[in-house]
Amino acid sequence: MPESIQYITDNRGKKTSVILPIAEYEQLMEDLEDLACVAERRYEESVPFEDVLKRLKVDGLVPDHG
């Protein structure tokens, strides 16, 4: 666990909140969004790699070397 994380405790010493650098918070939020996207799409039909590659080449996002 990074040393930059700090905890706020109540008068009994129980952790009640956490303080962390903005960059770490933003990364956690990005990871959470990614996981939510994966969860939303888990029942979608898969697409063969060759079909995705072909589509990327047609769209000019991947070079077509023959």
C-alpha cells in the first residue's frame, strides 16, 4: 500500500475516511469506469479477432501490409 495514503480515524481509532493523492484517486475512478463497462458488456456476443482486424484496417486504424 502506498505511503501517500492517509486515514482519518474516529476517537476510538477506527478508520472512517481515507486521503489519497488526486492522481491515485483519478486512476481508481478510471479503473472503476473500465470495470463497469466490462460488466455492462459481459453478455454481448464476441467478435473474432480477424473480423476486428479487418474492420480496423478498413477504417485506417491499422496499416494493411498486404
